[in-house]
Amino acid sequence: MNIQAAVDAASEGDTIYLADHTYLLKETITVDKAITIKGFSGPDGCVIDGRHNVRCFEINDANLVDLTIQHGFVQGGFLGDPARRYGGGVYARNCVISNCVFRENGGNQGLHGILPAGAALAARDGSVVSDCIFYDNNKEGDGFSDPSTVHVGNGSLIERCTIRNNVTSVGALDCDYSTVVQCQIYSNQYRGVTMIGGTMRDCQIFDNEGSPGVVAFTVGSAVRPSNQGGGVHISEGGVVTRCLIQNNGSRIGGGAYIENGTLRNCLVLDNLSHYDPENPPGSFGVPSDGGGAYIQGRGSLENCTVLGNLSSHTTGGVFWKSSFDPVDETVIRNNILYSNSGFNLPSEAFVVTLEHNCIQDGIRLTNGNISSDPLIAADHRLSESSPCRNTGSNEAWMTGSGDYAGITRVINGDVDMGALEFVVPLVITQIQYAGGQVTLNWTSSPGAAYQLEGTDDLSANSWEKVGAAVTATGTVSSQTEAVVPRLRRFYRYRHILFE
């Protein structure tokens, strides 16, 4: 079957169903119309193979669904040649790509050492990528001349995707002024995520390994060092929030490297900054610090819990390197920095706002900073007796915002330090039924929002909302709702989570 011939014959709005088969390509399939190309029985059966020689798809305004894309290839080229800059497996503009598998695609740098973006996929110009899996792309790469695995740019969205076991010099996921939601990025070399502007939320970034050496490559028109931020590199106003950043490694900023960006409401756990013996700290002017995070210049760390991070140099917690220019002010606010190796923070300050943090070192105890044991529970929430409860600084961004778990960010008047607000264990203490109405009492946290749900069958795990959500004003709340009489009815409350 000639897929290109089917595309050429299709009209706007058509769907092309591909039979189960491995399609070996001699040329790139080009689509410039609003059609859908869909595997008949899912990605396991329908495989598009570029034979390590050509890009599989170049598409505009089209949809790809239920396909496996493998062995596509792109080589970097001049800045003005987008056909050679983007996408080994697929280059998409204003497209929807869903439930696809991308594996063993590749690319390498071309003239002038310029890397393409997206060995597996480059999705730009308002594209949406959802429920896809990316693995083993550039698996033969050396980590020194390999493009990102997935590139999303210019107002695109990637959601509910898994990106694992890829080799890249600049980030398995390269997000350029776009949005990332509910993705898992793990076990990649040599970085998990590069955020250039844009926002990222509710993601898990773990077990990614950055470079311990001193290397930098040109991607597009900018230099992106691969030894900065093993988990995530944030720049140009990017915001990463409500993410788990755990067990990543790099020379500088094992968990995160922040340069004109924000890390907020995140758990930063068990990351490592380290170096190779041939390039010890300070060689080429490059340190090896910030096991949890490294902040360069105008960066912000807010309401994060930073625990158990290590550095082979001096600062296992959070290292910052501010200039003397107030424009480049570093902000470190409402965080818990505890149980990290060496220093939790460096001793020099320069231009920095440092307030309302729990810092184990016991220095700089002004502006609301404390050094007491935060008394963190096993789930990383604060215990009831924690000194970090209600001791943070309320900020404008918290209005209508959730904590790491999505629960109301400010409960009981003042925000807590760290990534998670303390919440009273939710227990329904009384249920009464009379006159076609049910009344329930439950333990609550003032300011938190709750939704009552009901079901007739616990085994079905199907719950429906009962009444409107309730925002608690005290430690015990009550709600009365009219209900249809039933022989048996089960009720529960759940916290309202912010999207």
C-alpha cells in the first residue's frame, strides 16, 4: 500500500485507516490537509518505519492516531532550514497526535554543530500530543551530539505522555514556550527536561542522568549546556509547578537548574550534583554544586520541599549564583531545605530575597526563616505539630492555586512552608437521614474545599457528585442535601483538586 497516494487522494475531514503492517518508507510521507491517519487495531499492529534513513511524517493540520513510528531520522542543518531542524520520526505543525508509540528514531548534528530538535517528534504551532510513549530513541547516541527526544514549541501542548530510556544531549523533552501536563520523564541520558519559557505541571521527573563533564552544544540558535540540570533546566521565564523531581544527577543542579525561571510547589528529593575526575569543581569556571537545585541570576524557588539531595562538592541543597544587579534578584521563599549533604544553602548572598524558609543550617534566621526540624511525615506532608505550618508568606499566585497534590494552597489563613499544605485527616463523624434529606459532619481544614459523593455499589467504584462543593470555615463541617430514598447508600468526601 502506498500511504502517500492515499493521502493525496483524501479530502479534508477524511480518515485513512491503515491495516496492520510494517510500512517501510523510502520517502517521507507529507500531509498538508486536515485529515486523520489512524492505525486500524492500534500502535502494536501498525508500524511506520523510516529505515534509519528518512523522517516518517511531515504533517500540517492533520492527526496521527494509534501508530508506531520507528527508525525515522533527521540531520541538523542551517538555522533557516526547518526541514533539517525538526523531527526525526514526525515533524508536525498545528496537529493532533494521540496514542502513538515512538521508538528507535534518531538524529544528529549537521553543519556548524547545530542539532535538530526532536529525534522522535517535533510538534509546533499549536499542536497537541497526548497519551503517547517515547522510548529507546537515539539509543546508540553518545550524549554529546544527540538532539532532544521530543520537542514541543510555539504554543503546543503535551499531556499524559511517557518519555523514558532515551539518549539526548539537551533533554529528553525540549519545551519551547509550550505546556507540559501530567507526563512521566524518567531514565533518560543526559537530562530529563529543558523548559524554555512555558509551563509544566503535575509531572514526574526521575532517574535522569545529566553530564558530569563540561560540555555545551548549540540547539537552534542558543547554547544549551547538558551539564546543567539533570532533572530539569528552566530558563526564559519558564514555570515548573507541582512536579516530583527525584533521583536525577548532573554536574550543576542535580535536580533542577533555574535561570530566569520558577520552580514552585515541587518535591525535590534525592538528587545529586557530581563531576568527573578530569574536570573537578572550578575547572573552566564551572562548579559542581546544588544537588537539589542551582539558581543562576534571576530565578525563583517557592514552596518546594528539598530533602535528601547530595553534592560531591559543598552544597547538597540549593546553590545560587546571583549577580550584584537587583534586576537579577534571586527569590527563595517558603521552602523546606533539610537533610541535604554539606550546606543546605551557600554562605554568600549577593542580591537575594531569602524569607520564610526552614533551613537546617541554622544561619540567616531573619525575615521569617527558621531552623527547627520541620517534622515531615512519610508522605512528605507536615505533621500536625510542625513549626512550618502557617508560617509562610502569602503571595498573589496562590489565589486559586493548589499545592503539590492540588489541594488548596492556603488553608487556615497563612500558607505553610514546603510543597504540601497540612490537612486535617478527613473523617466523616456523623450521618443522619430524615425527611428525604441526609446530613453529614466531617473533620475539615479551614479554607479547604470538599465535594460530597455517593454510590449504591462500592464494588463498582462509580461515584457521583451530591450537591455543590463546600469550602470549610472550621475544623468540623456540616452539609445537608436532599436525596432520593434508597435501600442502601454510601457516601464519601474528597478534596477538590485544582487543575
